[in-house]
Amino acid sequence: MSIPTRKLGKTGLDVSIIGFGGGHSANARIDEATTVRLIHAAIERGVTFMDNAWEYADGEAERRMGIALEGKRDQVVLMTKVCARDRAGAEQQLHESLKRFKTDVIDVWQFHEVNYDNDPDWIFKADGAVEAALRAREAGKIRYIGFTGHKSPHILKGMLAQDFDWDTCQMPINVLDAHYRSFQHEMLPELERRGIGVIGMKSLGGGGQIVSDVGLTAEECRRYSLTLGISTLVCGIQSDADLDQDVAIADDFEPYTADEMQALEKRVEQVATDGRHEWFKSMQTFDSQYHRDQHGFRAIAR
């Protein structure tokens, strides 16, 4: 069997229904050789969507992925994220990302962590980061433009309200989300209507807590998210066991019925309505320090 693919919205790009999450691939527990080997193994097994961001592990995640993609760049859809909100800063970060990836073009470039209410205004102000994106696309350095966020649907709606033809949006898609600050209810229908490719994330909660604390299986979580109208689901793959698990789920994927989806939502309802397990929505500790610094928030002890 091979991993199924879906269209990434109106971009026309075909992407595997699971993607390789760069944010989990370069932490202190994983050395460079392991990261490179896991990316190679994922590509060999049919994973064609690569997720990353300029700020992950202070650039180490992009650098390692760049090493892994040497000679394999044309086999994947490469996505990374920009953190700066101003044009000059975004241009510099794009330059650094291209250098780390050892490539001339990034397929999808997304504004990272649109988590603060004024982020859309900052990105679209005069000399804002959107100007860097448009110039980069015109120059052939990027192909498609999107945005991400994990805090609240109302903030991402601020991006949709801009006069801009978005290509992609990355947001949390999990079973708990059905009950609290719900991206799947408040964002997904409009994204589908506009043909914007939806990149799902945090199907296990971002730290596996929907499995460890709520008691669902990884298969239940991944399958729930994949049943919704998303193009691909980013998975945090940190070991061979993770890769085997997620590839098997993707290989054997069959969508849940409406009754099965409702049953899963009912199982978690009691612990889902206050955001206690969706920390990325309810607590600022999950936000990048880079973005907290942008907005003048103090560092938070972890």
C-alpha cells in the first residue's frame, strides 16, 4: 500500500495525507543523524509534505531538513514559516531559510503563529511582512502563501478578512477542538469554500496529551482529524516507532462515519470544554518566545 494523497487546496499540489513535522525533529533528544535518517525513511515510505519554521530549534530544524533533502528536494512539497511581521525582517528570514534548506524555492511560505489579535494588522501594515511575501513570490523564491495559528479562530478570521487570496492555512485539528475555540467549526467551512488548502496539526494535542491524559489512541486521534476536510496532517515523528505508527494509520486510512465522529466527540466532551488539554489555546506557555518578545510579553519559566 502507499500513503494516500490529497490536493493542497487550489494550489493543485498533491500532498501525502500525513506530513513530517519539523518542530519535533530537532530537539535535544534527537541527534542530526537520526533526524536525517527519519526524513529519508519518511520520504521512502511516501510522506511528501515537509513542515518546518524559521525559528524551530533556533534554525537547527531547517538546517537538518536541508541536509536530508539533498538529492530529494523534488520529491517533496516543502513548507516553512516566517516569524517576522515587518518586510525587512521577513526578507532576512526567508534568505536564511533558503540557505538552510539549500534550495532556491520554498513551495509554501506561511506567516507563523498568528496568535495575537493585532498580528493581522502588523503583517498587512505598510512595509509589513506581506510585502516580503509578494516580492518573494514574484521573484520565484516562494510559490504559495499561507498563515498559521493555534490560539483562537477569531484571530485567524482576521487574516481571512484581509484583501488577500490565501493559498493555505495551518491550524489545530483534533477531537477536543470540537468543543472549545473550535477551528473545525469556525474556520474549516470558510477555508473549504475559498479553496484554501488546510494543513492540520496537533491531532494528539501537541505533546501527545490526548493519548496520555485523555485516553484516546493515536489511531483514533489521527483518523478523526483525517476524516475532516483537510489536505494533510502534520505529525511529530521523533522515532522509528512514531514513523511506523503514523505511516500505518495513513496507509490503512478509512474515514469515520458521522456517527463514529460524534461518538468520539461525546467521549471527550467532559474534559474538552475548558481547554485544559489544548494548552496551545488556553495557555501562553505554548507560544513561541520569539512571538512573545514581539508583543512585549515577559519570558515564561517552563
